[in-house]
Amino acid sequence: MPEGGNPVLFRPDYYISHYSNLDLDRLKRRGIKLLLCDIDNTLVAWNDPDNNVRVKRFISKVKRAGLKVALVSNAMPKRASRFARDLGVEKVFCLSCKPLPRNLKKAMRFYHVKPEETALLGDQLMTDVLGANLAGVYSILTHPITESDKFDTQINRFFENRILDHYEKKGVFKRREFDD
């Protein structure tokens, strides 16, 4: 908690350098049953029209570990649905308007899990981490796949950098000090 006792809404619970470094045993020890994944710059570059073999292996590994997987993305339905189909993911929640927690709650209802049994993996503080924290789910921040971003994400990154600067000054969180 920062000074004044207010929760740190933009602070992730778990910070990793790449989605493939996600410690699934750590999630299982926390009681996580559902992993919600962002797509753009979390699993693939935002401008990559296809998923890849590495992402498919990751999703298979998560499922073999006994976790359910769903995609929760601000992406358009065509892109998000294609990714879900190609990855063998049962459910995708597109146009999620993260950080609003609406689709995160919808995903939890669909899979009959509680917030404390759910984790969200994403690359942005302003959408993914804030959305996860507002929904009361375990927030996992990953370093973006690529340094380039689409225009609206560039705006988010501007504000994200101001938040990170503040956190670093206060000793709350440090860039590139990963938990993996």
C-alpha cells in the first residue's frame, strides 16, 4: 500500500519478462483456475496477423497444467475470434473495453470461478493491470512483445510511463525487475 493506505491500482501482482516465463505452479499454488490472456503485445505483436507455434505451445501447456484459458482483448471481434479458434481457446471476450472489468466478470461467470481463482495476463498497466485490479483478480504484467504500438496504445504508454516514474521514485515498482 502506498502512503495514505490507498490500493495501488496500477501495480501488478506478478511481473514477467515474457508470457512463456509464466510460472504455472505459482498460479496453481494461489488457487488460480482461470487464466485470462490479452492478445496484442502480450501473446503476439499488435501488428502480427497470425499467432505462432510458440503461443500454441504456451496455451497447450497452460491447459495441461489444469487451468482454463480464455482471451480477453480490446481487439476487434474478427481478430480476437480468429486467434481463439486457431489456438483452440474455447472462449474469447473481444472489444472488452479494458480497464472496465465487465468482460472479466463475464468470463468468471462463464467458467464459474471467483475473482481469487482468476488471473489476467497482459502487457499494459492502463488496461490490463488496472482492469484486473478493479475486478479483484490476480494481475500479471508481461513486458510487451514489441516496442512499437498502435496509436491509441501509444497514448496509454505515455501515461503508463508517468505512473512507472512515480512508482520508481516511491520504491513501489521498478521497470525490468521481473519476478521470473
